[in-house]
Amino acid sequence: MWGRNTSSNVQKAMWAVGELKVPCERIDVGGAFGRTKEPFYLAMNPNSLVPTLEEEDGFSLWESNSVVRYLAAKHGGLEPKDLKERAKAHQWMDWQLSVLGPAITPVFWGLIRTPPEKRDPGAIEAGKAKSLAAMKILDAQLGKTAYVAGNAFSMGDIPAALMTYRYRRLAPEHSRLDNLERWYAGIEQRPAFKDHVLAIPFV
């Protein structure tokens, strides 16, 4: 797995690896490590982003949610067997990309990656408001099922949980959402989440 461990997208992929107990070497690239614009990397991932999965037979795959889906399908254990639950898992993974991720990203960049004197408070507050609105949607779903796709942890929980972790770190004044808190408390106890998310610097 090519990608620095502080990237939330790399964390998604490595969390899935940890859940599935798949042997995997992670190699630091991206951010301060660079190398993503080198020819060898662009040959695998023309976007010059992380993560990129490279397998022993030369197969490579980019886009974090696609990597999680592929690993789940290949190794089993994270992909719901029921067709409708599997579709729900895909739905929430796509929702993270289209709604939740774009909402929280300006908050993360504003508070973590931008010096205080250059921050845009309005953009940060707008991002927090959009993030809370998204969290209320997730909370409503978690009032119906134990996890996003049903009553078992699945690949569908991974992207949403990563963004929930960031939201709780970035907006500690957030409104308490009971269903979300119940779900997240369980997520925090998962060994692979502890190893690949909680133990990593938040930068």
C-alpha cells in the first residue's frame, strides 16, 4: 500500500487491511515524503494521489473507497452477503465521497493545515454547519440499524467512521447525536481502528 499513514484515505485502506488481517507492506509516499509525481508512481496512479494498492502480480488500484471494496470482495468479511445490505454499504461509501467528505474537508484544512493568521473563519464555520447537517443524516440511519448497512460492521462503516473521527476532533462543541455516539463508541474499540487511525498523528 503506497501512501503516508496520516492521510485519511490511506487510513481507510489500511483499516480494511487490518480488519481482514491481510499481510501488507505500507510505503510512505505523498505529503512530505513526495514521490507521487515520479514516473513509477504515475504509472500506477496518474492522479498522483494516495493510496495506491499494488499487488504481487502487478495489479494496481487507486481511489480509497474502491480499494476498500476490492479488498472486501477479495478477502471476505467486510462485504455484506445480502444484496440489499451490500447496496446500502456502497450507498454510504458514495455518500461519504459526495456529502460528508466535502463538508468536513474545509474544516480540517482550515484548522490543521492552515496557519492561524491565514485561516478563513467563515469557511470553517460553514464547513462545521454542513458537517453537522451530514452527521444528522448519519445519526438518523444509525437509529434504524446498528451499523450503516445493517446490523453488522461492514465496509460501509469505514469511510463514514473516518470522517466522524475527524469531525469529533475538529468540532468538539458538536451537538450530541445519541445514535452516532453509540455507533462511534463501538468503532473506537475495534483493534484495526486503534492501530490505523487512533494511533496516528492528527496532522
